[in-house]
Amino acid sequence: LYNKFLFLFLSSQKMQDNEIAHLFTSLCISSKRKSPAIASIETLYECVKRSQATTLVGLSNELKKAIEIMLNTNYSYTAVSSASELFMRFISLTTLDKPDQDFSDCVKVLLERGQIFLCRVAASRQKIASLCRSFIRNGSKVMVHARSCVVLRALCQAAEDGKQLEVFITESKPSNGGNDFYDCLRQAGIQYMQITDSSIGYFMENIDFVLVGAEGVVESGGIINKIGTLTIAICAKAMNKPFYVLVESIKFVKSYPLTQSDLTQHFTKSCEKLSEHPRVDYTPAKYITLLFTDLGILTPTAVSDELIKLYL
């Protein structure tokens, strides 16, 4: 599948800084169902293919530079940083397997590992959607917030299974992610209602559970996600509604915020800095019922163990 990517830059020359930024943003824009995390991995893979480095140190420096460029775009800092780091760790294990091999052979193995990693990531959404099947029942009333490709896949899977759903979509200001979400649901033939962010409490008592994605899952089991997620989680907790998070393991990030003030400016602000309104907030683990991941269904307390395994 990933051999068929239509990258804009097919030259064998090393990618320049502006090409990296252009490729990454083009991948994000080209498909509403492609997350910045996946786009960052595809961009790094292309950087490896076109690298003219002659040593592993040189290649590593090129990839670190590419990551820095992607982090300075207006896409999710959390998702890009975690996905990029896990990709780097996964492909670089080849240097430990055969430390004496030629550099050209090493690059071939790096590309093979990169392809394996991309395939794993590509399959993760469907795996998560399958795990949700028994939780999303016929006639369920679901509240969603912001646009999440994983949540969308789970809802579409339920619809394909013949289940009738009623989805309440928040506006998700200031990003207006709800607009993109209901366009996708309409195409899938799923019944939906768009609600204002301020009416969450009014509608909460009528729904069965909340489904959200995440830009990052931190060591405590909490999540970093679009602004307003914390508000919904608190409201769901107060009304005894399950709050489920659907997220790929590539978004597990080595961070341990305790309060909103612990989120660095990289996480909360847009690079354009046109507004001081934060883009994301931190939802503590105590408000989360379960996390559905490609590693399985996890309680928030189990996240730290899985995160340690990923980063070993």
C-alpha cells in the first residue's frame, strides 16, 4: 500500500528544508483522514530514501532536522513529536542488530524497517475500530469532539455492521473540527446533530457515552487533545457517562503534566501566534474510562507500562 504514495518530490536529491515542510503539509492537506502523526512518519521515510548521508550519524542529524521543521508547522506538536521519536527508535534498532555492516546495507534495512512501521500504523485504526465493536451498540447515542480519524473509523465500522447510531458533534471551536467531522458522517450515512460547545451539559444526560481521539497520551494515562476535551470529560464524569479515548500507540508521549500550566507553549499555541487561545488541554486519567489502542483496551493506569515498553 505504502509503495503507491504519490509524493510530490521524486528527485534523488537530498530534501531541502522547504521541501520537507511542503511535503509534510501537503500530506496533511491531501486527505482529511490522514493525521499529522502518520504524515510525519511518511515524510521521515521519504527523507531516508533521498538522504545522501554517508554515515548513520549524518543520517540521524538529517532526520532530527526534518523533525524540527515539522514541529514548527501549525500541526499537532504532540502527535508529530511522539510519532517521529518512535519511528526513529524503531528503524535505528538495525544498528544494534549488525553493528559491523556496510552503511549502504544499513540504509536498506532502515527502509525495510520503516516500511514495516508504516504498515503497522496503517493497520492500527482498523484494529482499534474492531476493539470498539462490542461497546458501540445498535441505537447508541454518542458524543464526539473535534475531528479524529480513529473515532471516525470506529463509527463507520459500526455503520457498516448495520448499527443505527445518533452522533452529537460539538463545534470544536476555535479549530471548527466538528465541521469536517459531520461532512464525513454525512458521507457515511450516519445520523448526526451538531451542537454548540456551550450546550454540552444540556445534551450529556441524553447520550450513552463519549468518544474522543487524542493528540497525545501521557505517562499518567491522561491525554492531550483539542481544547474543550477536559470540559466534556468533567461533564461526563459528573453525569456518570463513560468517556472513551480512541488513539494509536504512536501518540504515546514521554510527558507527565499535572495541570494545564504544565503544558509547554509548543503544545498549546499555534506557530502563527495569531491568538492567545490555547489549542489543546490536558485531561487527567481520573476522567477517562478506557483507552482503545492498537495495543489493546487499556485502563489509564496501564498506560505507563505500555509506554515504557515502547520507548525501551
